[in-house]
Amino acid sequence: MGLFHNFLKKFLKSFFKKKGEVKLGLYGPPNGGKTTLANKISMDWLGEKVGKVSGIAHETREIQIKEQITIKSKGKELTFNLVDTPGIATKIDYEDFLKAGLKEKEAKTRAKEATKGVVDAIKWLDDMDTVVIVLDATKDPYSQVNITIIGNLEARKIPVLIVANKVDLKKADVKKVQAAFPQYDVIGISAKYGKNIDNFYESLFKITNK
Amino acid sequence: MLTLQFIPYTEISNLSSEKKIQKLLKIVRDEKIVLLEGKLGSAEKSELIRKTMEEIDDKFKGIEIEDLDLERKDKALIEKMRSVLINFILGSRKGLTIIGPASIIKEIKKDPDKIQLFTEESKKKKKK
């Protein structure tokens, strides 16, 4: 009954939320481009970055928040607190970081921090008002991590936008992501190069009913 | 040698979600692959991931998990809607879930009515 009790508590809490405290979370597996997208949004509207990016998985290992971002388009405004989260994974092996060039002590520390990051990301999912799931469009979208995140959000009726990122890469397959999640809006972007980012912002207005 | 341990639905149906996850993780940590009758709910899966993360150490790297859906694809919309909430909390008896230690299973692929498990050896052969 513990999980049901938690679910009910959070569902009721949403009715008493203060106006203006809209939390927009970026979620997804590691290395999908969540922080790259967070930086793009934050640079576009605030002129500053959110966090560090790299090619090594689990670069973001803590929740990173940028408050009061206001995006504007065609006379509409949307203000939110942007929450960039660590990538969610079911396994973390410090040896992968060794292969990426880190020293053993560094690799083990990174792995430990990454596991804590995943725990925090899962915990924070309960508090999001809207979620953008950032997927690497070159990878298989049918992962249990993606399905688990979406399943949780669907049950709580949290608006979801799926971003198929990295469309600048040859292997990107936006149609595959759309086919995997036909009940959701899926938009292909390149967060790194800003491709289709205006449509992404329009999609945010759409899913938040602004 | 791979050990597959079958867990019938009746063995876990009366357990709380916490106890269920504890039981499944214990088997996986013993380097066995769990074949669970039924599917975990989304809330249970995120709890499983959370607990897995807390237990990762030098020996235990985490898990690979995949499930096979045996429910009718042509279910009516109202049935599907009812399913969403029930599945979120309780999971489903229909289907099959595979959970294995990441040290043994490198990847699980679902395709769409069969599940392929790739071990370290099979991945090396695939690359050749």
C-alpha cells in the first residue's frame, strides 16, 4: 500500500500548488542531450548556461535548476523553473568510465555520484508539472527506462513532450521514436545546433495549454 | 553457466511492493536471471531502479530488465484507461519479465514477441 499512499499524497498535493511554481523537468537516459538542451533553453532566454556537457555518460550527476525562465512567442508567455536531471539508468559500471579515459579513483567516484544522481532524478519526478523526455534519436527508443518514466508520468496525467534529439547525426530516426510513442507529441531537434528549436518552444506552449 | 529462476505470480502477489523488489533483487544479486510471471507496474519499476542504484558496488553493476506484453493489442479505450492506473500501482499478471545482473547480461532486445539476451561472450561474437 506504500506506493499507493505516496501516489495519492502527490496527486492531492498538486491541487494546492502555488501559482507560478511550474517545474519543467528534462528527463531521459544518460547522454541523450538533456543538459545540452537545458543550456540551449537557458542561453536563449537568460543568456547563461545550466551545466557542463561531455561525451562521457553521467556528466550530470546532480539536479540542476534554472529558475524563472520565460519563453515568448506570438504574444504568448510561459514561465517555468527548468529542472535538468541526471540520466536514468538501470546499471552503472565504473569500468565504462575507465574505458572513457578516467583514472580508477575518478571512475569509481563518478559511478558512485551517478547512482545517487539516478536516485535523485527518480525522487524529483514526483514534483514535475511538465516533463520533456530527451531521447537520442540514433538509439533504440524501446528501453525499459523510457517506458518506466513515461508510465509514471502517464499515470499522474503529467503533460509530456518527447524530444528526439541529435537529428544532426546520420543515424537519427525520428520516425522510429514517433512509432514507439504514438500517443505523444514527438519533435525532432538538434539541441547542439539549435535545429528545429523554435518548433520545440511552440510545442512547450501546446503541451502546457498556453 | 546461466541460472534462470522462474517466479510464478502467486509467489509475489501477496507481497508489498517493497518486499517484492527486495526478493527480486536478492535473486539477481545471486547472479541468477529472474523469469517473473507478470509485469511490474511503472511505480514498482522506478522503485526497482532506485533500489538497484543504492545497491551498486564493485561487484554488483546493476540490472538489465525487459518485459513481454501478452495483453490484447486491440483492447477498448476504456479498458486501456483503467489499465493505466492499475498497472502503475499493481502491475499486471499477464506477461513475462526478465531481470538479470548487468555483469552477466550486457543487453536485452525485444523483437517484438521474443526476447534476446546478450551476454559478454555473445556480444564479442556479434562484433566479429
